[in-house]
Amino acid sequence: MRKLKWLTFWKRRITLNITAPTDADSDLLSLEIPPDTTVSTLKESVQAEARIPTTSQHLYHNGQLLNDDTKTMEQLQIGDGEMLALHVRDMRGSTGAAAAQRRPQPARQQQPRPGQETDPETIRLQLLGNPQMRQQVVSQRPELGAAIDSPERFAQVYRQMAEQERNEHAARQQAIADLNADPFDADAQRRIEEMIREERVQENLQNAIEHNPEVFGRVHMLYIDVEVNGHKVKAFVDSGAQATIMSPSCAEACGIMRLVDKRFAGIARGVGTAAILGRVHSAQIKIGSLFLPCSFTVMEGKDVDLLLGLDMLKRHQACIDLSKDKLIIQGVEVSFLGEADIPKGMEEERAEEPKVAGPGGTTIGGRSGVVSGPSSSGPTPAATPAPPAAAPPQAAEPQFPQESIDQLVALGFSRAEAVNALAACGGNVEYAAGLLFQS
């Protein structure tokens, strides 16, 4: 008796949001289960309560499919009061009677047919009712997000994006068909290979922007305030440089140009070439409260006045502590300069760097990788203008109408995500959109 009380006390109540392609609305089912309940046992309980066959049940927790029937609720970290999503599909054949008994509406009534378009107003209302979904659309499709408060404008932009996606998909398919017309043409096969490669590159870029956006942030260089021969200079700390380098103009300003030993002149070769005018063997540099001797290689062609290289850092046992944002040298901590205080030479160089088109109308720096937002002066393209690219020619076409896939792609999701969501929701575009925004 004591054991039964203990089990009752530790039972967990979970709620299942049941979604079926044959329903216009979803149902809620509450169950009390012990922590050691497995996924297969939970499916059997749902079958007993809602008459849904276990083979037609697809359970999701926090957007992740529960595909291991042997795991328990405790192992899956499903606690008391949590909600699971239950998507019902494949209710055909022997399960058709149970499905019809539970849901009298025929399944075809909710299936999108070719040429049938999801109502943009339904999508707009879903976005208005879910702040997270709305924020995601604003970040991925700025023009669509800007029109969300206007039903007419939203419908117009939504249809334009879906139409553009359909046209681009048709162009890609036509390009593939043209290339496959002669399977023995070596040049055509090379073009197909390049198209597939570009598709993978674009997909990799999209995944990085979505799942690892910090890699596209702007990283500012490490500068500190120093004094050379009593003259204040902003020094660039570069542990990847072999020698400490100073520009001729900085050497003139510091009054040490007269000490340059021209016997050490030469040519520096790396990414490019630069003329080395000579070397100052010893001059005083002040870092924090320390006065240290330092040698300088005077070199032309550098966009920084003073670069503290590895020779200087290693000689004085300096430590670049990024957690403190400080340079520690002989126990003295010197803070790195903030973004507003560093020289703007590199920033101007970045502004002139070539740009690569990114998703949602964004542009990405060709050298720095910095992502810039879409221009507000014109409409935002729905997809990246890139050469036609597609999956391998042998891949089978999706089993869902192209219009349904294009509508989900227009919301900012990839084609693979759209197809998977449609498969999970039995082809219902509205349910698929909701599932994608929740995941």
C-alpha cells in the first residue's frame, strides 16, 4: 500500500496536442503517467484513450521527434506539466474505420491540391498570435515582416515571394533537364556537379546563419595605448606577427626615424610585398606603468602605425587574456581599447571589401564574413540570386504539391525543412508552418 502511494505521488501529468490532417482544429489529451513510462507505453495509452493506432502516432518534444520507443519519460527529461505534440498520419487501410469514427471529416478535404493556395490571411493571423514566429519572419523575411499589420500588403508580398520561389524552382528544374538531355556530355556533367556543389554551399551558409550566427559577427582587433619616446600611439597587438613593426610616418612622429639602421632594409613577402626601410634596434616604449626597451622594424605598406609582434610579446612574457579583455605583461594589466577608440583604417577597408549575397537580402563581407542587413530602399529578394542549383538529378520529386513547398520556403525555411514538415503534417500547409515555427 505504501508503494502504491509513492507511485501515485510521483506520477506526472502531461498534455498531448493532437494534430491530424483530417482535422481543422487540434485536440488536447491529458494523461497521468509515472516517470518510468516508455514511449511505446505512452503510445498504447493514447491508443486506448483516443483510438489512434500506435503506428500512426508521431510524438514530438520541443520540436524533436521521439523515435526511440524504449526510452522513458525521465530519460527524455519530460517533466510534470509539459506538453507533447502528437501528429497523426498514415491512418489508412485497417485504421481507416477508427480514423473516420474519431474524425468524421474526410481527409481529402484538408489536403492542398495543385493550384490551391494557403490563405495568406491565415498565416498572418498565426504570426500575429505568436511573437516568436513573428520575430523569426521579421529576421528572415524583413519585407514580409514589415507588411504583417496590413492584410492586403501581406497577401501581396506573400504571393510575390511564393511566385518567385516557384519560378526559380522551375528554372532550376529546366536547367537540370537541359543538362540531362545528353548524359554522356562531359561538360554537362561538370556543370551538374558544380550546380550541386553550389547548392550545398548555399545550404551550409543558410544553416550557419540560422544555427551559428555569431560566426558572422564583426570581430574588432586588439589595440592598446602605448607611448614610444614620449609620443602616444595606438598599438595593434598581433601575436601572429613575427616582428614588431612601425610605419615610417609613426617613426617620424616619435622622433626615431634618425635611428633607423638601413643595413636591415629589404623586402617583406607574405600575402603581398612591402619595403623594409630598416630597423631601430632599441627605443623606449611605455605600456601601462612599465617602461620597456623595444626594437622596431620600419616598414612601408602597413595600415597600422605600430604593431606589437611576437618578438616583443614573448620577450616580456606578455599574456593576451580575452576573458578579462586585457593584455597582461609582467603582472601589469592593460585594457584593450573599445570599438569606438580603435583606428578606423581597417573599418574603412572592410567597407570597400567585396560582398557576397546572403539569404533574405543580406550581404556578407567577402573577407571579414560580416553580415549586413538588407537595404531598406528596395524590396527584399525572397532568395539568394545564385546560379541555378538543385539536388542530384536522380532524386525523386517530393510527393507534395510544389505550391505547398513554395509557400513554406517563402516564410524563410529551406526546401528540405518544408518537405519534412509537410510529411509530418500529412500535407497540411498551415499545420506544417506552425510546426516549423515551433521547432
